[in-house]
Amino acid sequence: MTRRKKKTTENAKVRIIPLGGLEEIGMNITAIETEENIVVVDCGMAFPDDATTPGIDLVIPDITYLKERLDKVRGFFITHGHEDHIGALPYVLREINVPVYGTRLTTALIRHKIEEADIADMAKINTVSFGDVIEAGDMSVEFIKTNHSIQDAAALAIRTPAGTLLHTGDFKVDYTPVFGDHIDLQRIAELGSEGVLALMCDSTNAIREGFTSSESTVGEVFDTVVQNNPDKRIIIATFASNVDRVQQIITTAERFGRKVCIDGRSMVNVINTAVELGLVSVQAGTLIEIGQLKDYAPEKTILVATGSQGESMAALSRMATGQHKKVSINAGDVVIISSTPIPGNEKAVAKVINELCHKHAEVVYQDTHVSGHACEEEIKLIYSLVHPHFTIPVHGEFRHRLAQKNIARQMGLAEDNIKLIDTGDVLELTPGSCELVDHVQSGPIYVDGLGVGDVGNIVIRDRQNLAANGIIIVPITLDKTTGEVLSGPDIVTRGFVYVRENEDLIEDARNVVLDTLEEFRGKKSKNWTTLKGKVRDDLSDYIWRRMKRNPIILPIIMEA
């Protein structure tokens, strides 16, 4: 695992194929392909949107491209342990069982996930250190220390026959990290001196000017809040994976003589793992179980909970709605929301805050969070150190990546050397060129319960229509010989109107169907498929004229 520079071949080609992570925040996965080998950077999931993907549990990337080239895939190289970078592995490794490489905390979190998925015996998880180089056929991958909102985050230097690619992963430049070393800018600069063919840089905060504040600044806020509220219980909600944030809470609690209770299954798993690895420093007796809270005065405790994004089943949300079995919000409690709402979660977070305020808790959410992603000036620093020949902005919606394109232009890169690509695009690079050459199958695969991929766009569209307009079911029993109506038609509705208050509408709808049946019977046809279509069309026209609504209409014809 020593550094060994790959020889660049003048006519060599390498392809960069993002299978997720563009046009969105989440589901990060990128294939790097040469003639004989493929290495994959990250394998993440995305969280569904209730409005656009109702009933879906999570979203994973379509890996058809990799499955069709399984003999070429040398491994998954993971930048850090967030769900949007590791969450799809329990599903993907069932179909592509190749080695997985990551740093200590990253692989520990992956092992926990695959144990829950009952595939630990088959998985090949490998823990590496910063500076290690993994050989992958005619490529190699070096892990480089960076800073992020989770420990052990890495950038990847991928050496290929065409040149070196540098993938930053999610990163920020933190000169005063809470735990461990700051980003290895020296190694990044050395790579720049050696020559970097293409940079793939985190774009999430590219729209923000200046620098991202150090994670350590949040600890000062915690100290101030606890110091100013010596006689009150403190509850802090944050991301489950933000180990450094929890470390600062623990440090504050120990400074002011308070016990710390962690609530939320995902956070308990992450923090326990971090403690085992020595990535969290905690004095004996500081951490207590949730069942022990009753043994301590409220003003002597700090409760750390999941739910900073307003998730309905997370610990803080259950406390706010009175559904938590062991913790109730009391008047005077101080609740700190230590995160910024992810786009789309603003209403859910506001709802939780309002519910907390109704219970007369004091809610603090200003200056209680810093991002884990680089802002404009930090991205400029990376460009000034790396001097890439080409750049491919990654990680983020189009507006984020467009902002990084403008930064790259400011840093002197030619317009033709900055490539904005979409998920599924195939970008082919040589030592002197970078061209979009193809597009491959890609996109979201929906996980619903135990089903993976069995819910597609048509089902999602039906669910959206059901949610928006409801359904009308029309059961009819016909004589199979004469076509005479033996029973029905009945009009059964769900999510459309309240039947008892709309009896006239239901009776008129039934008469519309009867007219359709009489007309069809006169034609002496026994094509029930055609009849179903006619009932659907006639009833849909009537409902639209009467109500300006478009419910799903499901005729059911039975023969007797």
C-alpha cells in the first residue's frame, strides 16, 4: 500500500460515469473505467420525498451498468460514512460482491449496516489508513485526509493510464477540527505539482461566499446556552452521524457537570462505534442510558436526540408530539436545533419547532450549526493547489454545480475544460481531451418494504394520483350470456368525497354508468375490456364536468 505513480500513456483513455449524485443531494456513486478495470467511488442512497415518491422507504442507484461489467469491477472506494455515500451498499453488494475500501469509522458503519442486512459473511470490507494506496488493475486509489461533518472523511487520488483524477468527496477546510488532524493540504498540493488530469470537487456549498466556519465554533454556542441556563434541562437535536458535534456536547456537559443521554437508534449506533474506535473522548460515567434519566435532576442532564430534520419518527419529533415513551417536553426546557434544514424539510422542521413552543419550551436554532461542505473560497483554495487540466463539478443540484463552474472559470480554467454532466453521462478523458461520448442506463431504484425495484414510475404516478384525487371503484355483475346487469353498478369511493354528504352525486354517477351499460348492451358486444374503458371514460367526463376533479376510476366487471 505504498505510493507508486502510474505511468501515463499518451493514447490511454479513462471514462467517468456518474450513476447518481448529480441533479440531487444524495445517492452518490461514480464509476471510473479503463479498458479492463472499473473502480467505483461511493455507493449511497437518497431519502424519498413524500410528495413525489409516496410510500417509498429509500432510493438507491440503478447499477445495471456495473452488473453488465461485473468482471471489470475491482471494488467500491468509499469517501466517508454518511448514508448518501454508503446507504446503498447492503442492496448493491448482494449483486456486486466486490471488495469495499474505507477508513476506520467508515468501514465500521458499513459493517454495522451489512450485519443488519444479514450479508456480513459474504461482504469483503477492508479498512485502510490515510496515505494508503490500493492497486486496482491498471489503476490505483490513494486515500487522503479531509475534514467533513463526520470523522475519517477522505479524498481519493485515482491514478489511471490517462492521468490522475482527484475526487474530493464531501469536504471542508477546517484548520481547527474538533478531533484529529486538519485536511492534508500538503498532499493535495503535491498531487497538483505531479499533475492532475481532472478534478471532481464537492459543489454542495459552492453558491455560498467566503469560508465555512470551523466545527469547533459550535461548541462555544453550546457552552453559552448551558452556562445561561443552569437550572434547565437541555435537549439538543443534531444529525446522527455528526460525531464531532456530539463530542462537543459531551465536552460541554463534562465542563458543567451534566450527564449526557443519547436517544435515537441511528445516533446510538454511530456514537457507540466512534467511542469504540477512540474517535470520541468521554469520561467514565458521563454517558447514561435513557432509562437512567429519572435518576438525575433535569438540570443535571443534556439529552442528545435525532430529529433535527423534522423526521416524524425521530426522537425529537416524538417528544414534541407527546409520543415518546420515556421523555416528555416540560415548560422551560431548552431545545437546541443543531442543524440547518435540508432543502424540502423546512416545513417539517417548522412544525416540530411550533409543537415544542406550544409546550412552552425555549427553542434555539440560530448559530447552532456549521456546514460540513466547502464554500467558495475553500473551493478556490483547492483549485489553486491542484491546477487541474479539466474539472467536473460533482455532488449537488445543477445550481450548485453551475456555481462551481463559475468558480473554476474565475480560477483560470478554459470554458471547454469545465464539464457539467448529468447522471448516466459517459465522459471520456485522454491526456489531452475530455468529451461526452455516451449515456448509459441510470436513475433511481425505489425500495418499498422488502421490495427492491418493483415499484416504478407508473406505480409512483398512480400513488400521486390517488393522493391528489382519490379513487372510484365501480363493481358490476353481468349475465355472461345476455350482458344483462345482475348486480350493481355500485359506486365505492376512497379519498374522493364523503359519500353520506354527496348522495346526489353518487346516484348521478351510478345513472351515468347505467346509461353506458344500456348503450353497450344494445351493441350486443361481450368485449368486457372495451366496456371497462367506456365506463371509465364516461364516468370520468361526468366527474370532471361536475367537480373538476380527476380521480382514478376502476371498473370491475364480473360474470355470472
